[in-house]
Amino acid sequence: MATFSELKRFVGRLFRCRDLVTDTDDDIIVTFPSRNSSVEDESISFTISNTELKGLYDKVTSSSSDTLELFTGQSYETAIDLDYPLMHREDYPVVSEDTSNGIRYTFGFPSIEYCIFLFLKIIDRQSGQRPLLPMKLRRPIDYFRRYDSEEQLSFYSLLPKLVGELSLKIETNNVTRINVFRNYKTSFVFQFMYRSGLPLVEFTDIDDMFHLNRAVREQVDFTQLDTPPLREYTSDVVDYYKLALASTDPYIKYISFYHIMEYFYDEVFKKKMITDLRDRITHPDFVYKDDEKIYEIALFVKNRMRMDDKSGLGDERESLKYVLSEYVPIEVLKTRISAIDANAVQYYQTSKVAFCNAPTIPWTDTQGVYTQLAKRIYFTRNSLVHSKSGKNQDRYKPYSDEIQLQKEIPLVKAIAELIIINSSTIM
């Protein structure tokens, strides 16, 4: 947990008075020029009380939290991802009172306590390194002064707008469990979406909310793009790849990358079937006049073509394994995954996919690696596309499982790329 001193320095940097903030009990004095004053040296200032800031810190750190949910016995608050909230600031807050059940819903800019909670999350996320101020928090104060009179400018009025996102706060008259708060939230979210037609999505991770994990893109060396392509690729699978890259939703990404693998199921399965059958009937031990040998061939074909209705993991999973074996060399795959995410290879070796219990990948097991790789991908895919309530343990839950699914994207992206490349033809 971030210390109060770390929070105070962060707040000081946020209000552009980094050099004036010390570890003492001094207040933070925020000063900036008056835009309406004709006197050049006249300025506007307000004070961030050290005592009040410490009180907020103590209140937040004594509350409970889960991901981006902050709650006490009688209040709950979570961050909402809604496009362009600052453009409609006059519409907030939206307050709804359920007087019968003693519930108050407030949808608008976050409370001051929730802002502090988010800052502590940012500091913790960057633990061990000098905390950087996210780009979203670097808006100039003048941006907000166009809409707020100077008399209203204060720590409490500016901070929620500097955060620039919305939250849903639920308050109750009685002590309430977290799961009950979540049920109230679900009810509010559905009613909002039903009446407005707008999606109301929660932020589930501080990285996504403030783009902390967004690496600075390397500048493209356009001098390297004047080399013409030397391979011809299948247009359908390139379209799936394009769809995956165009989406920010890990669900769409995963399914699109999976479609690239699925595209080759029939082709590779048929090729594998023919090769194995040809090997058997041309083997020196095979005698076409031997009834037992003929029956073995019949059983081989029957078993290869079967579909296990109970598990649904019949020839599709086998086909996936064949596609992986055909187009995806393991060492090349590991190298490509590491280029996308340096920690992913180790993660896949040691961590299952929690929401569907998909297995780890034993990279060094030359016999079993493709089997486990196919299981991990296929179990995850089934969890995404099947939604029976009776299989809650293996069902992907949108938003709550999103962070976990995001970790699977480097794997399927690297596999899809290798399949596209290795299935192409030289021009």
C-alpha cells in the first residue's frame, strides 16, 4: 500500500507544484494565473490541507477494496467507462433514491475518496519505480476553468474532473454485504442501458483506466516498407487478423485469432488422415487379404472420425492440435510470444486459465506440448462461446474475467501470425 508521503507527492505533481511538496506536515498551496485579471501578477490559489488529505488517506486505506471497487459497510463505488464524460459534465450527477429500500444511487464524477483510492492504485501499480503521472491526468487546469467559475475552484471541485471518468456510488441505510452491493449495481446498470441505449461498462483494472501498460509505440521505419511482399496470404484469414487488431475487446480479439486456426481444421485434418492411412496400408506388415488387418484399418478410421458428444471435445480439438503441429514450431512460437510480452511464456508454463481451468503449457515436453497447447486454447474458446448457467465454473464472465482473458491474447496472436505466414505461398 502506498504511503501518505507518496500520495502527497503525487497530488503535488498533479497540481503542478511538485517542488513545493515535502514530507513535512505543510499544506500544499496551488497557485495559477487568473485568466480574467488584467493584472499580470495577480493569481488564483487554493490550499490542500495536509490534515484533510491525511484524513482522506486514512479513510480510504481503512476501507475494503476489490480490483476497482471501494466499499465500506454502507457505501460502494466503482469506476464506469463511458465515452466523453467531460463533454456532458452538466448532466452529472444523476441521483436516484430508492426510499423504500433505503438505497441511494449516484452516477457522476467520482467522490473525493474514490479519487484518492485511484491514485493509491496508480502508485502501487508502479511500485519499485518512480511513479509517472498518467497522460490522462496531465490536462491543464485551464481546460476545466472554462466551465467552472474561479470562485468554485478547489481541491474538491477540480480533482474528480481531473480524473476525467465517472463512477457509480451506492449508499445504503444499513450495513450491506459486497455481493448485495453488486446486485444493486447490476440492477442500476441494466436499467440505465435499457432506458438510454448506451453501454455502461465498468473499468476492472487500473492499467486499462489510465493506460499504464500502454507502451510507447516505436516509430515505424517507413524506409523498410518499400520492400514488396514476397508471399501470398489467404485473404479470409487476413480479414480475421485485421478484425482482431482493430478491436480493443479481448473477447473479439481471442475469437478472431481463433477463427484463423479454425479456418484450417478441415484441410489439415484431411491431410493428416490421408497421410496416416496411407502409411498404414503401405506398411510391410499390412496384408490386404488378412481380415484382422482390414478391421484394424476400419477401427482406425472410425476412431479418428468420432465425435465425443458428452464432452464436445472430439475431432475439433484433434484438428486444432494438427493445425498447431503443422504450422507452429514451438521454439519460433516462444520467440514470437516473448516479442509481444516478455513475461508471457513463463506465465503460460506456470498459470492455468482460471475461469475455465485450461491447463498450463509444458514447453519442454516435446511429446505433450501440442496436446496441452490445444487444450488451453480450446477450453478457453469453449468458455467464451458457451454460456449455460449450469456450467458457471467453466463459463467466461464478461468484464470480471476480462483481465484474465487479456493475458491469453499474446498466445493466440502469435499462433495466428505463424499460421498465416506458414500457410502462405511464395509469389
